[in-house]
Amino acid sequence: MPEGFRWGVATASYQIEGSVDVDGRAPSIWDTFSATPGAVRHGDTGAIACDHYRRWQEDFGLLSELGVTSYRFSLAWPRIVPDGTGAVNQAGLDHYRRLVDDLLERGIEPAVTLYHWDLPQALQDKGGWAERVTIDAFTRYAEVVAEALGDRVPRWITLNEPWVSSFVGYGSGRHAPGLTDGRSALLAAHHLLCAHAAAVPVLRGAGGQVGITLNLSPIRAVSDDEADVAAARRMDGCQNRWFLDPVLTGRYPEDMVSWYGFEDVVADGDLEAISAPLDFLGVNYYTRTHIAAGERAGLRHPLRPALDAHQVHPEGLPRTQMGWTIEPDGLRELLVRLRDDYPRLPPVLITENGAAFDDYADPEGGIDDEERVEFLAGHLSALRDAVDEGVDVAGYFCWSLMDNFEWAEGYARRFGLYYVDYPTQRRTAKASARWYADVVRRNALPD
């Protein structure tokens, strides 16, 4: 990779921290959602997770072991402003100050995400992201964090995957807060982008670079049939263009505005603020999406009217344990599309890329996750191809540092470079950790 390319790993607060009622932290929507019977596989919660809140120094030793130059992690809003709007919890701020200081001492650049889905439950009780008042609460939260950490954090990410926060959390109900209301999902999506817009000047004023992370996927129709092509276009509009267009062009895609009947949601000045220039765009890529026309019985669509489209999995393609097809070239395809379709595209950071497999320890205690090594090698090769085609990619963050709470899948899915034995909290390097450390050291794939 080019000189100065940033190599990192990523985590999220609720997925690793635990200690959900320690040192003044209040409940988040994920505490409430995961305690709801049937919401999360096996009834798992993030109450303990990886116990990172207490074991962070041990975990930062893993970062040094990998040799990464950057570490992406998120702050827990309810640990800093427990009720979302009121008093600041100094113990929470001090915790993250210690994390940032230790990273800098290790020569590792902090890349801090303000919001990775753990909205204070007190704000959800007032309507959450479906209410415009949450924008003001997020702005104040950003101000508190910027004042405390802004002089030491060189790179900020305002939001992680607002598509998931809104359409999956408020539309399909598969994530917190578990609502199934299309109108609320649309409102949440727009208010999230407005909150991003409000936070950008606050964070930039503290001296750091600022971006947003979107989960993006190349969308392909399963055939040349007109209905399938139209369905794929709608899915692209929902998953990709609904967030890319306002951020990078200052408008929502007209075809989807017409489909959803969205005109009355946007206030004067919203889109101008949302499209303010960014220092980078964070891209989370996991798989390509194949679409056919028609609804599949039993699916809960995140929005109404439904997209009249459904995902299919072509035969012959390998899949991860999540059921996602493994298509490394989709990353190159996506990045080239971003360059070609969005002239204002800033430098790109791959803020998440990884895979869940059925990892297990052999009798000697080793974890030989060859599938993950192959997955990462394929995607890094595709990333290099995109760079060769002229896409400005500034860094890559592997998801994830270690196994953790995988949202609605609980602890049944393992994405980590390090294996976590949850009963003992022991961390063990997988073969992929050693392989990735070699890539970081070389700044290149092995021969």
C-alpha cells in the first residue's frame, strides 16, 4: 500500500465493554433491547461482553502485538451523558481520556466514533431518533466530548451505519430499539444525518479530521429482466444512495423520495448542512447484494411501501457464518463506483471489513482460522486493485480486534482476530492475527 497507509482494527463500545452499570453509566437502548425475551439469540446481552472496561490495558497490548497504526473504537454516550441531555458523568469522560492517552503513548492513532448505536434509553423514552430534539442532544454530547478529548484525537467518525440505526432499528425491529414503523425509520434516518451535520463543525473546531461511516454494498440484479433491474435499483436507493446522496451531493435520490413520499420531512437548511465537505468517508464493506423482484413471504421490511425486492444467494458462492456471500471483488467494484458517481468523494477509509466463521480451539489451544485469512487476503487484494485504479484509500480497519457481542446474534458469531473464551475472558491469537500483523509490518500482502 502507499506510504502512510493506516492499518488498524475496530471495535464498538457496547460490543466489548460490559460494566453496563458501573461508574455512573446509565442504560442504553441495547441494554433494554437485549433484555427483551426473543430479541437476541440465546438471550445474550452486553452486560459483561469482553469485560473491556476493566481489561482495556490487556487489550491494548494486543494492539501493540499486531503493530497497528490506528485503532477505531466508539464512545458510549450513556457513559458520558447518562440521560442523554443532562449532567456529564466525569468518570465516563475520564475513562476515555485514559484510553486515548495510552493509545498515543503506544504510537497508535485513535479514530473515535461518537455513535455506534448505544443511544441513552432516556432519550428513546422521548422518541429517540424519530424526534428532532435528539439532534440537539447529540450536538451537546459532541461538544462535551470535543472539549475533553479534541486536542488528542486526530480523527473522528460521527456515526456508524445510520442505515442500520434507522431502517433496522426503527423499521424492521431486528435491532434496538426494536420498532417496526416505516415513518419512524425515515425520520430517524434523516435526524441521524442532521445530527452528523451538527457535530462536524464541533469536532473539526477541536482540531481533528471528521467523517461518517456508511455500510455500503454493490447491488446486482439476478437477471436482465426489467422487474429485477428495477428492484435492484430500489434496493440501491434504500441501502446506498439514501445516505450517499445527501452527504456527498446535498439531495436525496429523487426516485426514492417519490417511492417513500418523503417531502415533508426535510427542514430548510438540512441538506446544505448534511452535505458540508468531509475529510474522509468511512466505508464498511462485507458482501455484495443480489436482488430479485417481489417480496419474500415472512420477511419484515424496514419501510413501507416495501421495496418489492428481496435478496437471493447465488449458488456456488462461499458464505460466512452470517450467511453473507464472500465476494472480495465487490469491494473494488464499490470503491470504483464511489469515485465515478460522486465527484466530491473525499479520501476513503475502510472502517470495517471482516468475517464470522465457526472458530474453535484445537487440543493444543490454537485457532487455525484459514477461512478468515483467505477472506482478508482476498479483500485486501481487491482493495489494492481499487488503489491501482485511482481510488484514494487512506486506510483499512479489520473488524474486529477480538470476538464480541454480535448484536442480535449474541455471542454465536465470532469476527475477531483474537479468540475470546467468555467464561474465563482469556484472549488467544488466531492464525489471522499473526497473518494480519505480518501484513501491517510489510505494508503489503505476503507473496
